[in-house]
Amino acid sequence: MSTITIFIAAAALVGYLLFQGIKNFQLRSMNTGLKNRDSDLVARVADMGISRKILGEYVCDLYKLRVYYLTKEEEKFEKILRHMIGTKYSRADDKESFLETYFHTFLLKGNRKYADWLLEEIRKTGNEKFIHYNEECYEVMLNKRSDLIDSMVEDVNSKRYYGFALGAILFMVAEQYSYLGDDENALLYMQSAKACLHPKAVYMPAVDKYLREAEA
């Protein structure tokens, strides 16, 4: 191996290690801010040019959204939420992930205002499957409809949905049976939802609470 090749390889390695070191430092700083609910620290690091360049706009905005949510700084939270809703990020799946996570967070909390903002943007994605299931979840959670069981069971059986979406649909079927006083079917579908959802999914605390109470 020539001296020039060795030099280039060494320089590339040093550059990579420097990049990773800066990236890890920025993430560690923001994670510390989240843990301590220090919104000033998180916002300061997230708004640094180097953070935006290395971590990306989406990650930095998400940290700000999360810390303002935790610290209940409503005005700042609404500002960054509106910003993220209106921003076209480089990866479309990042935007859908954000919309889905926070839409269902606010469905659970019964916050129609924020859910409406997010649903409006969900409808703009043009993803029919994505739009369909989120609209039905909205109807079940916020309008307390119980007449969508057949439609949502059909969605389950269609094999069009998997992961979080499938778990959310099963949760909605369980909720509708619960509205109707059919505890047996509600329990069955809630157990199915638990099997589909990631342990950290937004619905899991509600699922686990329901199952604990059913077993008591």
C-alpha cells in the first residue's frame, strides 16, 4: 500500500471519528436536556447550525417538539408543532412517522385541536391507506363512534396494515366493543392489540391499564 493511500485512509478515518464524536456530543447534550426537562438547552443545541447539518432538520425539530411537550410550554410547543406540520422533510417516512405518532398521542388525550391540525396534514399526504385508518381512529376516539367495527375488522383481515397501524386498528375495535358494553370482545381485541404494538407505542399504557383492570 502506497504512502498516499495510507494517508488518505487515515484522513478518512480521522474525519469519520470526528464526525461521530460531534454527533454523539450533540445528541448526548439534547438527551440530557430532555431528561432534565431543560428546554433552553435542548433548543439551543437543536438550533445550532452544526446540529442541523449533522443530525438533520427533522431530528432537531423533533427534540424541540418533545421537550416543549414535556415542559408544557404551550406557546412554544404549538409553534414548533405548526412548523413541523408545514415542513417538507427530506425523507417522507420521517414526516409520516411524526404525523402518526403525535396524531395518536392527541387522540388518546382527547385533544381535538391538535388532532385536527395533524389530520389535515395527514390528508395531504395522498396516502389513501394511511389517511383511511387515521380518519377512522379519529371517529372512534373523538366522536365516540361504535359503528365502525365491521369496517375496521375488514381492514385487519385485508392484510393491508401491520405494526403500529394494525395495533391501533385493533385497539379501536376494542374501544368500540367497550362503548357497546361487550367486554368479552373488547378484551379479545385489546389482547390482540398488545401483541401487535411495540412496548413503547403510545397506546401501550392504555392497553396495559385495560388488561390489568380486566384481570382484577
